[in-house]
Amino acid sequence: MLVLLSVVFLDNLGYSIVFPYLYFYATSLGASALTYGLLLSAYSLMSFLFTPVVSRLSDRQGRRKILLFALLLSGLSYVVFGFANVIWLLFLGRMIAGTTAATVPVAQAYVADVTTEKQRLKYLGWTGAAGGLAFITGQAIGGTLSNAFGFALPSFLAAALAFANLASAYFLLPEPRQSNDDSEKRSFTLANLRRVLSGRVVKLLLAVYFMFFVSFVFLQTVMPQWLKSLFGYGSLETGYLFVYIGAVSVLTQAFVLPRLSKKLSDTTMALYGAALLGFSLVALGTLPSLAVLVSFGAALAVGFAMLITTLSTLISLRTPKEAQGGSLGLAWSLAALAQTVGPPLAAYLFAFGSSTGFVGLAFIIAAGVTLFTIPLLVSLRKHDG
């Protein structure tokens, strides 16, 4: 698990390094606002298309092989990014990176292979915390280096991290024992996977997962514009806020959820997470003040951490071990779909709300989407009961 957590940390570190300067890199090569939006969508679209396929391959070919191949492609994508001197090379780099997004669900499937059902939430929480910590650290590194040395150096650093991660995983990460049964892999066909995913409970969980990510993408898209409009905050203050939210989320996943799981069921924790996230979004949308931002920003982070970890756990627990990659990969593909369609819709809602004097409209819509998952989760808890 320690080796796997280091692989997840380094993979997310490289991914997050490019975030702070992506917009400025694109505009320096002549990208318009529309082109930049398409650049963001290119990554999400490739992730949506390739993640379920690559994750399913990990069920049949082994987690380790797929992770190694994805890390190799990830490193190559950052090399392309670093050498980009025309906009189409940025698109190529982001599209290659999008095909490697399956490292997240494959790592989650690896966790499912090596843990018991009782351990599952704890170690998936640690995996999420490793990714969250890397995201916070990577943005600080990327922002600092790009400001001091330009865009190529942090891109090549991300590539070096990916290749170092590849070497580390090659020598230190074994194939999980539970994924070594070739007879089980061959017997579990695509038709079997479709049958598993067509079950009522799994479909309900996937629907909740998609709606949760839609609301999260709304928040992520609108927050910088909302902060600037209401408080006059720039990129520095916005960055501090995201670090604050990320830190609370990491602490929740690493330390709070393992303790709560001893007292509450996964479904109950998902319910609490949806309620916290939904009502926090309502508060931000209707009661804009610094005190509300700080207090409900923390509540929002706790709700996010509870939902993303418990939903992944519930999806994993309700699919057989031969289909872990396929089911978790489909969930992550739905997250990528939300990241593809969510930003333009959120931006439109913010613009419309601002024009009518209701700056928090997008937050209220996101809250409605989140709170709509509560009756679905209640239905799931009754089913479990």
C-alpha cells in the first residue's frame, strides 16, 4: 500500500503542476477564451472515452501492467507539453494526458484487490488523501516555477516525476495477488460486466456519482469569478482558498473517515456528505460573507471528502473482484463527462445570475443537484437495510 500511495501521489503531483499556468501558456500561444475552453474539454473528453476501456483492461491484463503503461504515456504527454510552441501541441499533450486518467480508478481497483471489505473505505480514503495532498503541493510548485522560469521547466519537471514514478512502480509495485487468477479473468466477459453495471443499486450509485461531480465542477468553475465579483480576490487569494479547502479534504479522508467508518455505514456517511455539501453550497449562494466563506468552505470540503470516498467504496463493494476496474473506470468516466459539459453550463449560469443581480445562482443550482441525491441515497440505505 505504501508503494501504491507513493505512485498515486507522484502521478497526481505531475498532473497538478501544469494547472496554475495552463491558461497563461495557452494564451501566450494565441489561444482565445474559446480555444482555452476547448483545451480543457479535450482532456476531459479523452478521459471520458478511454478511462472505462483502460480500466477494464486492468481487470483482464493486470493492474501493474496498465499502471506502468499509463505512467509512460503520462511522462510523454508532459514532454510534448514542455516543447509546445504552437497551440496544437498543447492540445496533443493534453489529449495524451487524458488517455492516462485511468490511473485513478486502476489504483482504486488495486486497493480493492488487496483489502478486505472492512478495510476498503480506509485505504480508498488514504488513496484520495495522497492525491489531494499532491494536488495542493503541485499547484504551488507549478505556480512558483512558471512565474520564475517560464512554462517549459515545470512541464519537464512533471515529465521527470512521471518517469521516476514509472521506474519506482516497475521495481517496487507487485501485481496484486487477487488479480492473478487468469481463469477468473477469462470467464468474466464484457457481457458479465454489463450485467453487473445494469443492476439497480450500481446504476443508482453511478447516477449519484455523476450528479456529485456535476455540482463539484460547478463549484470549481464558478468559485474564482464569484470571489472576484464579491470580494475583489485575485489568483493569489483564490489559490489560498483552494489550498484551504484541499487541506481540510485531505485531513478528512486520511483521519476522520476511518474513525467514522467504525460507527456509521458507508451509505450513512454518503448521506451526511451530500447534506453537508448541498447546504454549504446554499449558504455560499445566499449569504456571501468572509465568515460564511471560511466556515462553510470547511464544511463543503468535509462533505466532498465524505462523498467521493464513500461512493467509490460503495461502487467497489457492489461489484465482483473481477470487475473492479470496469466499474470504477466507468464511474471515473462519468466524472470526466461532468468535467466536459459542466464548465460551460456553470459559466453561463454565473453570467446570467450576475446580469440579474443573483451572483450565487450557479451555487444554488449545484446545491439542488447535490441535494437531489439524498432521496436516492436514502433509497439505497433502505435497500441495504
